[in-house]
Amino acid sequence: MNHQEIFKTWKRHREQIKVSHDFSASVMARIRESRATHRAWISLLGPWAVRPWARAAMIAMGVSIGLARIVMTLQLVLFA
């Protein structure tokens, strides 16, 4: 089988897939859900993000967590 035949077979297979009637409604529900979660995080962190020392502490904590993950990954790769 050459590449063109494989592509045509794939394309015919994809054309047979039917999208459910409530597909767009379920996508929009997931988007609303994620926005609500985002708003919850903003409402939790909002008062702290105003203070410069708190913002610096959050950034430092994020950097340290990121560096710890990098070190753990390197340890896993090098010593496994």
C-alpha cells in the first residue's frame, strides 16, 4: 500500500464517524466548568496577589517546585 491509498482509507474511515447531537452542548458545559474552576482559583489567590511580598513568595515557591521536579527527573534518568 502506498501513502495515497493509506490516506484515502483513513479519510473514508473518518467520514463515517458521526457526531452526536449534544456534542456542542457538552463542549460548552466543559468550558463553563473550567471557567468556574479558574474563577475559584482567582478568588482564592486574588487578595494575596496584590501584596508584593506574597507575589514574590508564590513565584519563589513555584520556581522551587519546578526545580525539584527537574532534579527528580534528572535523578531518575541518570541513576535508573
